[in-house]
Amino acid sequence: MHSQAPRQQASAKFATAAEALHTVFGYDSFRGEQAQIIDQLIGGGDAVVLMPTGGGKSLCYQIPSLVREGTGIVVSPLIALMQDQVDALTAVGVRAAFLNSSQDAATRNQVERDYVAGALDLLYVAPERLSSESTKQFLARGTIALFAIDEAHCVSQWGHDFRPDYLALSELADRWPDVPRIALTATATDATHKEITSRLQLEKAKHFVASFDRPNIQYRIVNKAEPRKQLLSFIKTEHPDDAGIVYALSRKSVEATAEFLQASGLNALPYHAGLDANVRARNQARFLREDGVIIVATIAFGMGIDKPDVRFVAHIDLPKSVEGYYQETGRAGRDGLPSAAWLTYGLQDVVQQRRMIDESPGDLAHRRKLSAHLDAMLALCETVDCRRVNLLRYFGQSSAPCGNCDTCLTPPEAWDGTVPAQKLLSTIVRLHRERNQRFGAGHLVDILRGKTTPRVTQHGHDQLATWSIGADLSDHQWRGVVRQLLAQGLIVTQGEYGTLALTDAAAEVLAGRRSVDLRHEPERPERAERPARRTGAAKKAGAADLSPAQGELFEALRAWRSAEAREQGVPAYIVFGDATLVAVAAAKPASLADLDGISGIGAKKLDSYGEKLLAVVADAS
Ligand code: ADP
Ligand code: ZN
């Protein structure tokens, strides 16, 4: 169905936003501030929208484009995904097309003619095109309903997604002062927000900052022991047939992990910048189109992936910032159904990242910034309070304990770790008296536990006053102490070997003026932490409420959807989302009238698929 041509019957513009929402998208009500944002644009004003992934940003510019005269121009850096976005719109009867470098001249000309003739509601354009004068002249020949600047944080020079072409987008304001503009991003920090506003000349815009909470995502952070095995057991026990994303820091680790999962019988594919572009595109397409594919990726994967049924996002290495972590985990559960964000991290992650920061190019201010990012991430990992409260506080939003994260579900026990902390700190002080010696955490723990290793003997460390004073804690517990002191900023690692050194705050602890609370370290890090496990078909949908019979119907609907999507060459979710299929399975409709009103079934989809859905329901009963 990869047709670029607009529908035969030119769709009329809609009188109201509510009518477009209902007729085109099949939804009953707006979410959050969608209605206000849409009104602002329909009235000709500008908007800056900060909304988490899955919050429903697309409707904020799609609906005004269906109401206002002319074509909505959507600037998006995600060329690879434009086809899917256009297919999804075409599937609901919206006249949409895109212009980017992947097209041949004939296709491009056709799209241009359609635009000038007023036959498009939405036109997706790559940012580099918009910076060229010829594109602007071409746009001036048609009527522009609005400009939507998606992934607007790409204009921020300090962010990791900076795209120089985005800077030129400020010219849109000069050239088309009367056309409303909307900038959208899922990046929530104040600094990014300000930069978007000033660089895109959006000083007069209305600002909409949504709650960044994603209540359907369960946040869990576990201690790292054997990360691949832990990951495998997490997937096999909780997400055996689900689509998911696994993030790792290096290409090597991506490949090894993908191979490991494949060898264990899972449908896992690698994705990183070092792979051949064709392989990468193929793996991404399989992830989007097939059910239950796991992609193992570096952070190069995921921006703008709007697959709604990703059921888990796993990190097997510590992310570099809370911001990045939240964006990556936000790719789970866009459809609002229960999903998991699972992270495993250990002492080695801290050592490795400190080293990377020390060695990173750039000035001191830049390294300080990286360091602050890492500290915030560590504080999240080691918190004894609700993960979500901690996450949202990072974005300046306050909330109550969520009941859907590991610390809420199984509160970690805290214990007074002042004495072990003092033992560790004073050992570090003693080792520091030996010039030019580099001792990492492992050696420190050996000294505290009184282990006679060749290194200990060679340096005479069995003569130290702290030798063997920590035999009451296990290796594992000591490593936990080191990690938590790092996270609390009492010690830092330095240099290539991760040598430990004290911070100023440590003096207070050594002097007995400050106590240290530590989190209890479970001896078996991979504890099953989920309260209730669902099984079978209903679990897969994340739909706990389906009866066994409804679960079977849901499976039948899913199978039909796969076949339908394959035939059309589009991702399954473009046919229907899981949430819609769950609603159909629950309602067991017997007529087209029963289908009308189910969320996600608008006029066009009722027309295309109504009879087919009824046939699947009838067959399954
Ligand atoms: P974002 O771009 O903010 O990540 P999307 O625009 O992709 O989010 O929306 C996420 C999902 O929520 C999509 O499946 C979309 O169809 C759905 N959605 C958005 N707005 C509504 C609404 N008002 N009612 C029901 N579903 C909605
Ligand atoms: Zn919580």
C-alpha cells in the first residue's frame, strides 16, 4: 500500500476539532491538554509542547491541519519513518505525503503538484530540505495551514540529538509570520525548553508542559551479576512473546547480546551505527512490522519509533543521564498498556563511566556536566524511595509514591552503614599515602576481608591497620557499599584503573559527624519482583481483564491483523493497535453499529475493516 497518491475522494476539511477526532481517529475525547493546544493553533497562535513519549503529540498538529485551510507542514528528522507515518494517516483517510531524499524525481514531482493543488492535509519534510531556498519558494506556491517542528530538541546544541539544519528553522517565522507554528519534544528539562523557545523564535507562543509521568511503565533497577543471563530470565519469564528494546553501550556488547538471545531461542536482532545501512534498515523494519521482535541496540536506535506495543525496554549498561534513560524507557507502552523498564547496573558501570568522562574530549565545564548527569543517574539507581518520584523530580515535577516501581512494590531495607563506610574510607586514606599506586575497588575489598592475594603480599597490605577488619560483610556486600558510597558522592573513582579517592564530604563521615544509610543488598540479585504474573494470551496484550474466551478471541484478532498487515506491507499497528483489539475482544461486536464507538475505529477503518472484524469474531465463537 505504499502509495503516495492522495485518496481519490478529496476529504473535506472538518468544522471542529472534536469532529475530526471522532470521525478520523475514532477517539471519544482529547487527552491532557490536546484540546487547548489544538485550539491555540486553529486560532492562529504558536505553541511549544513538552509531552512525554506516548502522550499524544501527533494529534496536536494533525487535527489543526484537518481543520485549518491548507496543508500542515511537518518537519521531522526521521526520514526512515516518514513512510510509516504517511501510511498510518492514509489508513485513516487523511491525505498525507512526504518529501525527502529517498524519493525519485517523478514521485517528488507528483507530491509537489498535489501540494500546490491543495490536495494534501499533511506534508512531512526533512529539515535539510526546508533550509533550501527552492523548497521555500515551492511552499509559497501553496497554502500552509501550520508548521509543526517535531523532535524540536534537535535545535539544542548541547543535547545529543543536535541537527544543524534545525537552526535554519527560525527563518520560518520571518518568512511566514502569519502561519502558526508548533514545536514538540519529549525532552523535558528547563534548559532545552528555553533553547527551543529562543532559537525557533517562539517568544510569543503558548507553552504546554504535560505531566511527564508514564504510569503504565513499571520501573525496576536490579544489581548486575550476570547481565545477559539476568536479561534472558527477565524476558523469558515476563515477556516471552513480546516486542522489546534492549540497550547496551557498545557495538560489541550489542552483537554479543543479540547472539546470546538468539541462541536462547528469542527473536532478537542487532542495531548499531557500525552495521551496514541495509542490514540496519531491515532489522528496524522487522521490528516495526513483525510481532514480538526484540531489538538489541545502542542509543542510536529509537528516536521517533512510534511502535505503540513495545512491552519492555531493558538496559544492560548504565545510561549516561536520567534524561536519556527516561527518553529510552519512554519507548515502552505508548499504547498505555502495562509495560516494563528494566535496568541492571553494577560497580563496574560506575568505574567505566567515570573513566570515559575523564578521558572525554572537551573542556572542564563539559566534563563537569557529564559528571553531574552520571551522579543523577546513580542517585536514581540507589534511591530507597519511589523511582518515579525521583525521575519526575529530576524534570521539576512533584508526585506521590507510585506503587508501580520496584522500590514501591518491595521496599528495600535500609541499614546503618556508618561503621563499614568508615572502615572503607580509612583504608582508602591509608592507600593514598603510597604514591603512584593504583588500587581499584576489588583490592580494597580484599584488604577489608583479609584475603591474602599476591598483590596484598607484594605491597605488604596485610600490615595495614584496616587489614581484615571487614570480615563480617561478604564480597558482594562490600561491593554494594563501594557502589553506594560512590552514588552518595562520598568517594570518586579516578583514572584508568578506577582508583578510589575521598571527596570533601567523606571527612564528615570519618570524623563521626555524619551517618551513612545504605540499601540492603539482596544476595540473589535477580529476585522475582513482580507481584502477580499473568499468563497466556491476556498477559501478552497487557490486558489483565480479558476472560480466557476473550483472550482466545484477542489471539484470533491478532493473527488476522498480522496477515492483513503483511498483505499491505505495513506495520501491524497501522491496521489496529493492541488496545483496539482488546476492546473488540471484550465487546464481541455482532454488527457494524457495535464496532462504531470502539476507541481507534474511525469512519475509514470501519469502512475498510468492519466486515472483516465481524467475520473474525463470528468465526471464533
Ligand atoms: P507521541 O508522539 O507523543 O509519542 P503519539 O502521538 O504517537 O504520541 O500517540 C501515542 C498513542 O496514543 C497513539 O497510538 C495515538 O493514536 C494515541 N492517542 C493519542 N491521542 C489520543 C486520544 N485523544 N485518545 C485516544 N488515543 C490517543
Ligand atoms: Zn514507585
